[in-house]
Amino acid sequence: MMTDYKHIDEMTIMDDVVVYTITEVSKLLKTNRNFVYNLIHSGQLKAVRIGSLKVRKKDLYKYIDGLN
């Protein structure tokens, strides 16, 4: 029997991810990719280059926690 993955919530899938792409970060923050790139280039959000830029989950949470 095949599982229909269309019904799995995108955020549920992202809970298991260790690193996010810039596009995924922009979706999670409900903003655009340029905003995420600006955060990275200004030093507010850490990123690592694994092929292309990626943001570790812990660094994204650290950025969000620092907004308070």
C-alpha cells in the first residue's frame, strides 16, 4: 500500500530537518529570501555553506529567541 504524502503538513516534515535551505527559512519566517540573505550577511543569522548556504535549525532558533 502506498502512503499519500500530500496530506502531511509541511511544518511537520520540517521538524525533523537539521539544516534548512534559504527558501525553507523564508517560508518558516513568512518572509522572502532576500530578507534571509540580509540577515545572514549582516551577521544576525548564522549560515553554513553545504553546496549552497544552509541555516542550522539551532541557529534559526537562536535568531528567533533573540527577537524578544
